[in-house]
Amino acid sequence: MKTDAEIAQEASLEKIQVIAEKAGLREDEIELYGSNKAKISLAAMERVRNQKQGKLVLVTAVTPTAAGEGKTTVTIGLGQALNRLGKKAIIALREPSLGPCFGVKGGATGGGYSQVVPMEDINLHFTGDIHAVSTAHNLLADLVNNSYYFDNPLGISPTRITWPRVIDLNDRFLRRIVIGLGGKAHGIPLETSFDISVASEVMACLCLARDLTDLRERLSRIIVAYSETGRPLTAQEMQAIGSMTVLLKDAIKPNLVQTLENTPAFIHGGPFANIAHGCSSVIATELGLRLGEYLVTEAGFGADLGAEKFFDLKCRQLGRGPDAVVVVASIRALKLHGGADKARLTEPDENAVQKGLGNLHKHLENISKFGLPAVVALNRFPSDTDGEIDVVRNSCQKIGAGFALSEVWARGGQGGQELAQKVMEAAEKPSDFRYLYELDRPLKEKIETIAREIYGAKRVDYLAAAEKSLQELEKMGFGDLPICVAKTQYSLSDDPALLGRPDDFIVTVRDVRISAGARFVVVLMGNIVTLPGLSRHPAAHHIDIDDDGRISGLF
């Protein structure tokens, strides 16, 4: 059986100019990055801004296992399948972070015969967008420290510098550090921290901005520190905005690539869904909706994380909701949630599948709370038995949920045509899209609504520091912002060990942070960290390149 990398390397790619034409873009609206990648000019969005929008399809998933359940693969395969059925479909994805690529999860370009290509380029640096975000973020951190170093004209409190640094790698040793050692010539000792680049507020601003002007305004509102008197200090006051916007002038432009079946794909932005808002950019989504009959996009991890944030954060910027939602499930994930041994997930076990259905049902219930139709896509793996598949199919029929078997990994778009038909049918149904909460409700009420309605928690506890931060944010006028929860992706709760559909549990809010530029409040639950660490045996041990330039070990 060929590896994903081998399949991608053997692909017959069309020139990116041809893909641009398929998408409805003009030749002067793309900027070439070689023969198979391009940036899309923001002028393209201006040209199509008044065109009718197509159907918006969101792909989400059940609570995942550590290996992932193929959500990106299904997203790509669904786009290919829609095109096979004569529909003009465009795919919108997030850019992979180097952290997971060299960690355990691997890349984020799909798999088998449902991939976006060039796979190696997309997974490794791509067109430099994440580098630009990292540099703009770290420039701001440098300017904050520089202002403090040179006479501190803004009265920055050294214990209340809230702006960290970022790196696009997994590195636990940088979570808490001391900088400025070595004497006055080398700075002033300060305690600080690192986040992973895709959790940066700069990334969130980039993904939620509608244009360069909007991006500049968002950057200017970022709060980086507090003065000795408690006054919030912004990036604007650090005189950083011009330089940061210059660094992001190309990163704000969506990237154009193609799938193995030459379906156009926009890849833009890369926020994680467990520690950030988990969606590709508003610009790429709106552009795809104006150019295609269907825009198929995804939101990170399970529907409790990426999908909830897509609805309550991104859709508020889009001014609309999806027409249909696909919930990706796998037999192995349902077995895990049904109590099966992690080492025996490939062994037949219909009983474990049955017990694990509670997790799928909870995610379907959550989608219905937003007034949206859902289709379950069971992503088929070689070890799945017909009996196990029937358990899921029969359960979906019993509760009235759409169901389709997805074989897009093995068969590409051809293996997703049943799913595409079900999605088209769902997208034609009248929807009653609504947000989970109104923005004018208090911050704690919004947090508790998410915890109760989406996670199923019986109560929310707050550490003293988090309670104080919430009170301060309300007083500062940020009480009307939406909530972005950072928590484990491996459970509906904030405890990764609670699998399935837990009940009678409590979630704990450990910290609260303001993202005044992105315009949301970040709520950290449980023991979530914003800079992952490497595992004992990271993927980096196996990635290599031969003398002919062929890369191996990426997946």
C-alpha cells in the first residue's frame, strides 16, 4: 500500500493558472509561488463582493483520538465528490503548523487519494504566512520590552507584561522563561513565556479580518501590558502597527493550491481549535462562497471546540451560518469512547461501538442547538467490519440523522459521492441558524452556557485569578465579547481521561485572557497549555530528504 507521501509525489498536477481559472479567478488576480502555488490578490474579493454566495458546508467531527479521525481527508474528498457530481466546489482549509508536523499528529493535508498538494510545501513553510505572523508577533514583544528598557515612558508594570513570544514548534522548555540576563547592556531581567505561533492573537486577527484596513485596526487594539496604575496598554501605543501590517501584507492574501483531482483549494490561516478559534480565514471563506456553488471548509478537532467557535465567533464575522454540517466519525474513535483498549481498536467489537455512540449523539445534539442539519460521515478504515458499520448506520437512522459511508481515503472523490448527495440534500433544507448565546449576556453566563449546553457539564468552577480577571474585563467594557474556550480536545470535559459522553462533571476555569484585537475572551479550562511539547518519539526522528530532493517521513 502506498504512503500518503508517495501518492502525493506521483500526482499529476495542473498548472496553478488552470486551477485559478477553474475557481473563477483572473490571471492578474494571482501571484505565482512557483508552478503549483499562488497567492490571491485582495482585488479578487473586491471584484466578486456583490456576487451571490454559494452553499457553505462545515465539516467537524466527534471527539478525536490522538491519531485524528480523517476530518481534513473527508473535507477534501467531499469537495472532490461534489465536483464529480457537476457542482463547482471550492475547499477552504487551515495551513498546517510545523509543531504537529514534527510532533505526533503529522501534517494537515489530508490522506490517501484525498489530499491537497504539493503536500510537502504546504506542510513545510508553504508561502511563509505563519513565519510572517510569528515575526509580527515577536516584533511587538520586542517593542514592548524596548519601551520598558528605554526610560519606560508608558509606565509599563514589569509584572503585567501580558504579550508573550511565539514559535511554530512544540517546545515545552519555552513555556516559562526569563529574558534580559547578562547585565544592563543585554536588557532587564523579565519573566515571560512562549505560545505556539498558531495560538497568537496576530493569527486570530489575520483570520477574522475582512481586509488590510480591518487587520490594521484589529492589531492596534491588541492589549500587550498594563501600566503601574492598571491602565491597559495597546500595540498602537507601542508604535508597532505600521511595521506589523507591513510584515503581514502578503500573509493576508489567501493561498491557492489544488487537490489530487485538481479541485481548487484555498489554504489560509492556521489557528488551533483547542487553544485558539480553529477556523481558516474569513477572507478565504467569503471568496470561496462568491466564486463557487459550494464552499467546503473545516473547523478543528471535535464539534465541541472548532464547530462551536465557528458558529459563535467566525459566523458573527461572516454574517451568516452554514447550510449543512458534516460530523466525521470513525469506528476506532467510537470504540475508544465505548471503553475499548487503545491497543485493540483494530479488533472487531460491535459492543464498544454501540457504547461509544453517546459521544456521536452528543455532537449531533450540539449541532441541532444551532438550528442546522447534520450528516454523519463514517470515515472507513481497513479494519472496520460491516457489522460495526451497521451499528452506526442503524443508530443514525433511528435518531433521524443523515448517514453516509466515506471512502475518500481509498477512492478519492468517487468514494465520497454518497456523502456529497446527502450533503446537497441537507443544504437544501430550511435552516434556523442561531448563536448559542447573545453577546449582551455577562461573561460568566456565556462561559457557563457553553459548558452546560455543549460540553454537558453540571457546573463551572473558577480559580480566584480567573474570577478576578472576569470582573476586571467586565469593568473595562469587554463584557460584550464572545468566548473562545481553550481546553483539551480529547474529551467533552476538561479532563482528557473522561471519554465517551461523560456526565455529572465539573469544568474549571484556570485563567482568562483578553484578545481585544481579535475581539474575543480566551477562557483556559483544565490543564491546557498554549505551547505543546514533543512526545518521547516525535515524527521529527523520521523525516528526511534524499539526494534527489524527495522528502520522506511526512504524513
